[in-house]
Amino acid sequence: MTATLTMTNPVWTLDLGTDENRFSLGWLSQVEQALATVRDSSEPVALCITATGKFFSNGLDLDWLQENPGEWAPYVDRVQAVFSQTLTLPVPTVCAINGHCFAAGAMLALACDYRVMRTERGFFCLPEVDINIPFSVGMSALIQSKLTPRNAFDSMATGRRYDAIAALEAGIVDAVCDVERLTDVAIGMIADLAGKERKTLGAIKSVMYADVVNALGEPIA
């Protein structure tokens, strides 16, 4: 599982990988480095986050957590830092949801400015209620900052699986299309925004999502 950053102006692409793209420690390091590269660059770019194959991301590495229960808190702290970093990147961001987008993977998608979802297959789902993992304060704040109260409750408290059309109707995604056009549609949403002044855009996002960032920064008990 390898996350790779392709730097083709004006839109760079972060591909999360070709399997379930769970948040393993090595994968997290790759994503953190990619986001830092985008953040610290000076070119007038935007960022598209996507993946290849059946999955966008299936979320936390639950197998590793079962083997390392004592690492739960620092691990989730690190995941939440990735959400915060994505949420406040000083460049426009779009998520091209190529397949199943579950749990922490769905939260990463929500941390982007825009979302496009393929129509043929794949679900957007926050299944925590069904796998008995309550949302942290930060995760709840992130989800509620991007969805209406009705749709936030339905997503979080029922574990509903949204296909592309249902996700569009619920305001979870901004557009849907077939997989052949997915990346083109996503890039088209942000390409003209790539020249936005970074300091200003970063400040706007940081203020807009200040409460979410603070909540995501709270250490997990």
C-alpha cells in the first residue's frame, strides 16, 4: 500500500493507493509527507485526493489496533492531525471518490473543500455506530461542519450507506459522474482556483474551521 503525490500543474494529485488504503502507520507517514509537500510549496497549485481501484479508503487499521490496544490514543491523535492538516491546507482541495469511502476514509473526504463521487459502484459510509466505535469530539466536529444537522445525524447515528446519487442528494458530495470522467471532473472544479493567494486562503480556512481544528487537536483519552 503506497500513497503517491504526482505534481502536475496546476493540480497535484495524491493517490492514496490501490487496496483498502487503511490508515496504517507507513501509509500515514506517506500521506503526512505529501500534505506537507503541498503545504510548503510555493507554486500556484490545487490538490486532488483520490485512489485507484475498488476503494478510496476503508479507514482505520483496525487489525493493527487490535494487536496494539495501548497505541489507540496516539494513533487516533495522529489520524486527527491528518484531518486537520487537510482541512486547512492553503490551497484548494477536491476529493475524487473512486470507490468505497468508509469511516476515517469518509472523514478524510469531508476534510477536502469539494467532493466528486463515481456513480457505478462504491458507498460513502460512517459505520461507527455498527462497529461500536464512538466518534471523538474532533471527528464529530469535522462531520458536522460539512453536513447539515439532519444529514450529519443520519450519517453518524444510523450507519447509512450512501451511493453516489444519495450522497449528492444529501449534500455529502458536490457532483457525481462515471469513473472514466471522475478525475477530470474533480480537477475541473479546482483548476481555476489554483492561483488563490496561499496566506489569505490558509487564514480563511483556519478561521472558518477554528473550532473543528481545536477539537481535532484535543488529545484522545
